[in-house]
Amino acid sequence: MKKVLKFIPLWKTLLYILLAVIVTGITACILYFAALYLEKESSRFSDLVELVGTFGRGPFILGFCLLLILCLLPFFYYERQKYGEYLLEKMINEIQYISEGQFKEKITIESNGIIGKLGAKVNQIITQAEKAIIDQKEAAQIKNELITNVAHDLRSPLTSIVGYLDLIHEDKYKSEVELRYYIQVIHQKSKDLHQLINDLFEYTLGQNKEFLVNENPINIEEMLNQLAIQFQVQIKEAGMELRQHPSTVDSPIVIGDGNKLARVFENLIQNAIRYGNEGRYIDVTLSEYNGVIEVEIVNYGQAIPSMDLPHIFERFYRVEKSRSHQTGGSGLGLAIVKSIIELHGGQIEAESSAGRTAFIVKLPKNV
């Protein structure tokens, strides 16, 4: 109501009051003469007038004010309608401006009524549209980065393969030993290329919610025991020891795809062997907190730099270029791990300090 009154110009307000006073005066005169006539014609009405007269001028002033308000109401409703039309026109102009690409702008909300609710809904749609545009741009950027990274990582082994094949094709080798070396390099580069393509395919599938096709009860403790046996030889060759700490979890069961969860812990144990061989131990701890199964895999090798730690789960991210060349990683392993964990409704975190690096996998327990 205050906004409507502020919307009316002062001169128009004074004009409406003047008109209302005139109409009220005319109406009061008509009622006065009508009351005189009825007083003469009806004794009951005469008694009523006498009764009202005992209260003095109060009832007459109150009646006059009520008449004045009733006369002002049509003007107020007229101006309120015009104010609503003004708000709608202003909203249309703002929507027109926003539709030209100015999604950072929002509809001005000047009313708490239906128009205000309409403006709030329009603002909500604008926010969603702006988010959709940002998501689309990010998706396009991710796609371009993915293509660039894939092209870069594919080009390196392919260049080596083609180069050594050209040498063999042109008989540019000095001995059988050199020929076998060329073939060995080609074989290793082909394996790296095959691994990269498999990792890329699995990472791409991992971004699809339909990737999780098998959902069965999985005993995480049994899975970790099997993996400890599976990696026993590899860990021994690395001069390390895997220590499994006693679990206090009664029923470490989660719902998910056993093969994919196994891939997660295989990757984390392999990373611990690759990058933690400066330390002797790999510690695996299984625990439960507030209905969440937590698996912590710790190695005691070189720490991950603090500036790299927030990015290690990003695709194609490598902490040290020299180290990635040494180990031959695709840069997709931890990204695949994160996507699988998130598909199971869980989380993965990494902590690293001098002489200790831990990966903590959190999965909802099946209750």
C-alpha cells in the first residue's frame, strides 16, 4: 500500500482528496436532508437521532471520515491497477534486456503480491539459465582440454612407434640386438598406448551415472584381504611390506560393483608402491564413523606438494613430470578412482605431509 501511495504524484493525491471531500460533502448534505425527512415521518427514527445526538459531534465526524474514505477507495484501486501495469511493463522491459544476453541482471522485485512472486520465479529461471550457460561453457572447455590432452598423450608414444618402425622398415639397425631393442621399445610404447586408451574409455564411462550397472553387497574387509594377497609379490619386489591393521567394523558391507571398487583399491595400492617405495611400509586401515566405512591407505614416501594436492584427482594431472615419465602413468588413474567412488555415493580425500601420504576412501555402509 505504501508503494502505491508513493507511486501517486503529490498533485494527483491532492486532487483525489479534493474530489473526495466534494463528493463526501454532497453525500453528507443528501443524507442530512434525508435524515430530517425521516425524523418527521418516523418516531422510531426520531428516537434514534435523539440517541445519537447524546454522544455529541463524535458520530457525525466519524461518519464523515468513513464517507471520505469510501470516496477515496475508487481512486486508490484505480491507482493500484495503474501501479500493477507499471510494474508489469517494467518487468517486460527488464526481461527484454536480459533476453539480449545480460543474464547477470535480475528482475527488480517491488511488490510482495502476485507480481512480486512472478518476478521471483523469473529470477529463478534466469539463475538456472545462467548456470546452464556456465555449465555448457565449462563442458565445452573440458571437452577441448580433454581433446588437447589426449592428442598430446597419444602423439608421444605414436611418434616413438612410427619412428622405430621406420628404422626397421628402412633396415637402419646395426645388429639383431639393436633390432630386438627397437621391437622392445615399440612393444612397450604400444602397451602404454593401450593402457591410455583403456583409462580414457573407463574415465569417460565413469562420468555417466549409468556406469554403475552392478549393485551387490560387497564385504570391503574381504576385498582388502584378497588384494593384499594379490599384491604380495609386487610389494615384496619393491622391498616393502603391507600392514593391515585390525578392523573394529562389525559388518563392513557396502552396496556397489565389486570389480569397480577393486579397481579403486588396486590403483591406490599401486600408487603407494610406485611413489612410496622410499618408505618401507604400506598401511591399510578399515574403520567406521557414523554409518560410513572408511579405508585409509598410507605410504611413507615422498610427500605430495601442497600446491598440487588439491588437483591430484583432476584428469591428466601429474604432480611431477619427471616422475610421470618414469612410471608411465596416464594421469587418469586418480580421476577414475574419484569417479567410481562418487558413483557409489562416497568420497575420497588425500592428505600428505613430510614422510606420510594417505588416501581416505569413504563409502556409505549398508544398514
